[in-house]
Amino acid sequence: MTYVHRLDEIKMADLCLVGSKAARLGELARAGFPVPPGFCVTAAAFESCRRPHAGSGRFEIGEIPPEIAGEIIDSYTSLRHPAVAVRSSATAEDTQESSFAGQYDSFLQIVGTDALLRAIRDCWASLWSPRAVGYRERVAPGGAPPAMGVIVQAMVPARASGVMFTANPVTSDREEIVITANPGLATLVVSGRVTPDTYRLDKAKVKVRERYIAEKVEMEVAEDGATRVVPVTEKRRRRSTLTRRQCAELGRLGLGIEAHFGAPQDIEFVHDGRRFFIVQSRPITGLVSWGAQKKGTMLIRSSMIELMPRPVSPLFETTYLPLGAEVLRQVARESGIAVPPDAGQLVTINGYVFAQADPSKVHILSALRLPSVRAYRRYLSNLWKSGWRRTELAQYQRTVGKWKDLDAQRAEPATLWEGITDVCRANADYFRAVMLNRMSGQIEQAFSRLYPLVVPERHRVPLAVLLRGRDSEATRAEKELHALSEAVREDAGLQRVFVESPAGEVEARLGQSPAGRAWLSRFHEYLDRNGFQISNLDFMEPTLGECPALVLARIKLFLADGARLPRVEQARRDRLAAEARLKASLGPVRRAVVSSMLALLDYGQVLREDVLFFFGLGWPVVRRFILELGARMVRAGFLDDPADVFFVTAVELHQALRAQLDVDAEQMKRNVHERRERWKQHQALKPPVLLPGLSKVFGLRLSRWMPEFGAAGAGNGIRGIPVSPGRVTAPASVIHSINEFDRMKAGNVLVAPMTSPAWTPLLAMAAAVVTDIGGLLSHASIVAREYGIPAVIGTGVASRRIADGQIVTVDGNVGRVTIDDVPPACGS
């Protein structure tokens, strides 16, 4: 039997003999692609060396038999390259379903026969490493471990190396190629230890459209019989690793490889200073389709992200989105923007909401027109006279009040549905107030630009102090919660309950004493006033008032923090003192101008936050009615759980409640189960903020203003928008939703997909804040500046890349987050 085969002899049909990686490299070598010469030790050799490990159910690798070792040594000698790379090639890795990336060991710069045989045995042994065993249990539980071939290839003297994706692995855009590259060997890139240069290519033209040149600090080089990490020279740190011509050359290679295998590929490459070599190619796993847009239209997610950061439920999609789309079109018309018939639609792809837009020059010019006089009057009324409270908010409150006291259990289904649609329509109309007040955030930017022009440098107080500590509805709620915590602090018995009990048991224990019941009465009044807070517009997610244990957990954190004064109150005092000093130092004219500027800032800075605060006002009523209908559908045999109702459509809900004869109860249950599972899978996706990804308006690529293009942000560095200055190093508390609020620790860095007014108490305890989503005017940005904590917003990946408890450095001056302790398995 032959235990060793040259790479250029191997084809895909030999996969079971040599493993997937070797079979693919052999295919490429046979097809004429630039693959370094080498050979593969077969899985049969592995089977000959495998021995059962006594008592563990696993195996160990014995000595390589002389006949197999002889074949390996002969092939190594004939290769005439003393330094080789030794890589695993298991029969189950690099498939369309699972890549096993980083699970098995590879070894570079191996020199000599003894070192080679040892490296091959170590490759085989890595099949039973805890990392590999754990991965196999997740992707193929209960399956037998695969066999493994081992690839031995001549080492290429790497001037640069990296990874190329022939489809965007983040957005699944098949019209793009993404290349990441770093000087030296690729190990630091694939393990995530460095932030590489990132290039995004137009696939049709094979031309670089965007690139991000990283600050390259380290590189790995091969010397003698080992590799080592060395500093990148100062000259190369900010220089592009690849030229545009090299990117195009590599891109064409990638297209050829994709065509050969018939699917998008994840390709590892090396450049020796003259040409590229391919050392690995495997299918990209996890690609999803984001649909094909009608020619001449764009889908934009940026305006939807903060309100609907996750996939929406089918019931919300079919009940609320049509109402929201109509309001968006109405706001556009009131602002003087001509709206095409098919524009302004809200569409879902993989559960994520996008707004449809027309990027044609005619409609863009229309959008750039000044708003109508009516729109200006309404905006100014809302700003100066809080007109939104008397109009949109008042109407919203009246509608909610109309339905709030209805006994849902006794009401007819038609009455409950009328209440749901009535409140949803009122919420959508209230959305108009949010849209018309979107300009209010620009007041802060204008103040920041005018301040140094109006106030001489010798009289200036720090701008950051003037932007802090304004009372909004969210900070009012925070003060109320802090006052409740102070009441606990002043009563030893209450304090003992909070200290000794888990948050979920606090309410029951407090109910056992008169003092506890009195405190609970105040607590429930707080929930009545503020419990409608939401972190997602989708009414499937519970409101804050439905999770009292989480609010009690926040009080426990206030008590542990030890602060006797809410951070926002201290910030307010600092600001008022700074304003007094500033005004006292100025003459009458400048004082009057600055006073007017500060008054305008007072109005504008909190307006957006106050409007957003009431967004979920009607959701406790809507959720109560919907869950009552869900309970009735359970009793009628259509659902297994009342909460399953969120995974039916509005039409299906009507049909079931009317007990129509053609409704198949079992089919509805199957539909609900499939939709729920699909919704869970879509949670892991990162939707693009713009479709198509390379959309242009007037020749300008809109993606330049979108966070985290493609694969940027690898390694221990994450980029974002600097929105609040300062620099902090602290552990991270990674919070994804209201249900995880109890995981926040005082003094930690808050890392979240996004925040809303419901998150304000968490920001009050945070040392800094980092989000995936947002911009200068987002909730996290405004509150971070009010509290004087560093903030980096719009990273796109932070809540996925940072693990809970990791030490991170947040630099709000430059918009960078550094992961200071990267776990050993982070590259897996």
C-alpha cells in the first residue's frame, strides 16, 4: 500500500483517502493554480498509527511504522525544500456545512526528518484536543472522529500573506471580494491576533473599491527551524500590504478558484515578493442571501437599526410595518420630498427591516430641497414649545388610555384585535414626532462648532462639561430608581434582603415585612410610570415592567456601587457651575449670545431622548391583548404556547380566531416551529446596512459612511465612531437585551448592540460604552457625553467580538477599542 501521494496526483475523488484540504489543494495543483509543491500522508497511515487510549474512549498516536516513515522521508528528500509546512487534512473539515477552522494543529518552518515525523504525529494527535473534541460535539454530536491526512508543502518565503473571500463573509454579498493581508506569515491573521489591512473589491471589475490600512504592529517570520513574532518596521506600519494591482491579480485567482469549485471560497494565500501561492481553499460556510433588489432601488437599514436591531417577528411584520411605512412616506411628503409610489416601503430580508429608497438623481435632488413652511413651523413648535407633547404624545396617551383598563380575558377577539391595531396605529403616528425632531440632534453639533468661535480661548470651560447633565425623561427615571435604592440603603432590614437574596427572590422576601411592602408599593408605582420602556420596537420582546427582577438587580448594583449621588446629578452640578463661571467671565454681548446658545442646547439636547422615551407607551396593552389571543389559540388547539402567537401572521391570527374550517391546526403549529427556528438562526446574522453594498449617489459610495465594511475589524482592534472623549481600561459587560441587564457590573465597560432610553441606568454605572450600532446622535452617544464617559459607537462587531469579562481599552478620542486579553481559543 502507498501511504504518501504527491499533491499534483490528488483529486477530489480521493477525499476519503487524503482529507478535504489535501483533495482541494490537489485539484488546484492539477488545474494549474500556483500551489506550493508537496505531498500528503494519507488517512490510511493515520489509521496504522492510531491506538485506543485505555479507559478514555479516545485514541492516541503510536510510533510511525518504519515502512510509512520511510515513504515520508523519501518524499521529503525528493521535495528538495528543507523547510516545510505541515498541515492537517481531516476527512470532515473544510466542508460547506462546517469548516473546522483552527481546530486542528498546523506547523510551519519544519526542518529535518525527525522534526517532520514529530510534527505529523502532533497533527494527528490534535484530533483529540479539547478544542477539537468540543467543536465536533457542537457540529456533529455523537459522531465518530474523522480520519486525518497530513499535508507537507514547501515553505514559501512570505513577504505578505492573508485570507481572501470570494464573497463577503459578513454581508453574504456575492458581488464582492474581501481580502485581508498582513506582512509575513498568515498565522497572526487567521488567529485574530492582529488587525490586518482589508480590501474590498468589485467582483465584476476585479477592482479595489475600498480599503482599510491598519496600524500593523506585529508580523510572524520564518527563520531556521522555527517562526517568531517580530515588530513591523516603522516604515511598513501604515503602508498598504498589497498594491491595487496585486489585489486585482489575487482577485482574478480567487474568481478562477471559485469557478473551479462552483461555490464562493475562503482562500489562504502567500506572496513571496514576486507571485502569489495558494495554500488552502475551502467553501465559505454560513453564507445567506440578502435578496436581489429591483434595479434602480436601494435598501437602507441605518435608520431602522436602533429601533429594530434584531429580526422582527412575523406578527409584528404583518401588523405594524405597513403602518410604519405609511407614516414614513407621510413625513417625507410633509418635509417637501417627492416620494415615488414604490419608495418608502419597509421590507424584511431574513427578518431584518430595511427601508426602500430611490437613489436616482431626480429624487435625491427632491430630498435635498428645503422642507415646506408647514414642516418648519411644526418643527419649531415641537422644539421651542414642546408641541409634540400636546399633539403626537397626547394623542398616543389618549389612545392607550382608551384601551388600558379593558378586561382582556372577557373581551371578544374582534375587540382585542381592534385595540391592538388602534394602539399600533397611534404608535406609528407618534413615530412622526421622532422623525420630525431628528434635526434636534444637530443643535449639539452646531453648538460644538460655534463655541470656539464665540468664546475666546482664555474664557472657555471644557466643552465636554457643557454637554453633560441635562434632565431628560430617562435621567428622571434613573433618579427615581436611585432614590429607591437610597431608601433601601437607609433601612438595614431592606438592605439585608437585597444583599442576601438573588434578584429573582427579592420581591417575595420584601413582601414578608411591613417595611418591605411599603417599599414595594413605591417600586410598583415606579414601574407604572416607567415600565413601558423597550429596547426593541418589535412588540414580541417584553417591556421593562414585565421583568421586575431585572429592575431589582439594577438596584442591587446601585447599592454595590456605593455612590450616594446619581452620576447624572453630579454631571448636572458640574455643568451648572461651569456655565456660571463661563458667563461671569464674559462681557454683556458675548454673555447674551452664549446664554442663548446654552438655552437652545438645553432644548435640543434632550428633545430626541424625551421623544424616544415614550415610544413603548402602548406596548404593555398591545402585549397583554396579543398574549390573551395566544392563550385562546392554545385552548383551541392551534398553538402549544401563548407566546407562539408572535410567529403567526395577522391573516393566520384572524383565520384561527374565527375558527375557519380550512385552518389546519397541525400545519399552523409546524409553521410556527419552523419560523421560530429560522428566527433564532437569523439572530446570528449581521445584516448589511446598505444593499447593494456598493451603491452610489452622484458617484459617491454611500458605504463610506457606513460602519464596519466587510471584514474590517479583525484582530484585537475594533474601529468605530468616537462620540465621547476619554480613555478607559476595564472589564467588559456584554449585554444584548433587557433580559440580560442583571449581568451589568458597576465600573465595567458596557458593550451592547445598541442602547435606548431603557438602558440609561446601565450607562449610569458604566466606565465607558461601546455599541455595534449608532452614530453621533444615537442614544448611547448623547448619554455618554452627558455622563462624561468615553464612548465608541457604530463598531458593527463589538458585541460579537468581545467576550463578557474581557479586559478592553476604550479610546473615545480616536474611536478605537482594543481587546487587551485575547483568550487562547479566540481564533478558533
